[in-house]
Amino acid sequence: MSDSLQSRLVSQASAPYRPAGPWAWHFARGKLGGDPLFAALLRPGLLPPNGRYLDLGCGQGLLASWLHAAATLHDGPDWPAEQAAPPQVSAYHGLDMQATAIGHARQALAGCPFHVRLEVGDLRDFALPDADVITLFDVLHYLPGNTQENLLQRIRSSLPPDGRLLLRVGDGAAGLPHHLSQVVDRLVVRVQGGTWPRLHCRPATAWLTLLGELGFRVDPLPMAGAGFANVLLRACPI
Ligand SMILES: C[S@@+](CC[C@H](N)C(=O)[O-])C[C@H]1O[C@@H](n2cnc3c(N)ncnc32)[C@H](O)[C@@H]1O
């Protein structure tokens, strides 16, 4: 993706967070502009051309704002010919345990043309609704090991045969970069939610093994300039 398109996408996707206050807006700008995850999501074929999204641990709903921004710019005159058309969202359902983050998401996503549902709740006892794409970005390590396994099992059972789970996990075997990543994740939750979370990590190889055992075919996906030893995985039902 060109720097110019990236910059326009960041402005477009973060602008709706302005009414939610300076923290929400600066956080959106910083994360969307600095995290290679979001550009990676626009790579052709990674996401289906159209789909219902379930974003687990959605924070302030940046995924929905990013995909909406991409669709809006794509409909305008300046979308680069060499850039693939972005995936369309037919519905977005976000869940997070932090009421503040969900409040910011509600404000920012109010103007989306697709159906948006945002809920405060806990992944541990959340009944998974139907979805074509389920995302778990930087979330699983907040759950204890057996709860991670239970959630992934429930996701496997709920996805349609052509559905997909996209997840980003830390590589617990990556040493210092992994520890830096943990510090950032704990700080973000501390600032937004007021508590210090306990984190439960696994090496990347263990995530691949677990997902395979649960009946997923898994593709590790590259993220340009990815720091902090995070790994983006696409897991499809076998
Ligand atoms: C590092 S943030 C990532 C947010 C979002 N996925 C993103 O990429 O912008 C992790 C999120 O997981 C949420 N979370 C952690 N444990 C959770 C649980 N048990 N139920 C619901 N949300 C949870 C936190 O509140 C936080 O918003």
C-alpha cells in the first residue's frame, strides 16, 4: 500500500473518534497509523469480498472504522488502480469487557452504513452469534489457557465451512520483543480499564499446534514491519 493511501485511510478512519475525546482520537490515529495489522488486512484474498464480522475483544472498534474508511475511499475518485478493492462489511458485531472502549466505538461507528452492534460483555461466557469472519486481535493472552482453548473450540463449532478466524497472538518464545509487547498491552488495559491484567502466552508453534488440533487449517500471514513478535494467523475450518 502506498504511503499516501495509508495516510488518507488513517485520517478517514480515526476522524470519527474525535467526538469521543482526545484519548480515543489519538489512540485511533496512533494504532491505525503505526500497527502493520491494518494494512495487512487489505491484502487481496485475506478477507472475503463481503461478510458479517464478529470482533471479539474489539476495543474501540478500530477494525470496523478501518474497513468502512477503505470502502468510502474506494468509492471516491482517488483509490489507486493498483490497490485491490477492500472487503465489504455487511454487519459488524463487536464485544469487549471495557465499557469505556465500547462507548467510544458506539460514538465513532454511529455513521457506518452497515449494521453495527456493540456489546459490553465477557468472552468467557458470550454466546457466539453467526459470523463469516471472527477476529481476535491481541486478545487471547488475556484469557487463561483452558479458557483460550474453550473459546477457540466454540469458534470452530460456530464458523460456517467457508468462514475464517483471523487472530493475532504474541509469540511467547520471542524473548525481549515479546516482553515489550506485553508491557504495552498491560499499559493499554490499565489506562482504559483501570486494572493491571494478567497475561497468558504461548510460543507461536504452540498456537499453531493447538489450532490444528481443534480442526483449523492455519496460514501464518506476513505483516510488513511487524514489531513486538506478534504473529497474524488465518485459521479456516478443515
Ligand atoms: C490489546 S486490546 C486489543 C483491542 C482490539 N482487538 C484492537 O486490535 O484494537 C485487548 C482487548 O481485549 C479486551 N478483553 C480482554 N479480555 C476480555 C474478555 N474476557 N472479554 C471481553 N474482552 C476482553 C480488552 O478489554 C481489550 O480491549
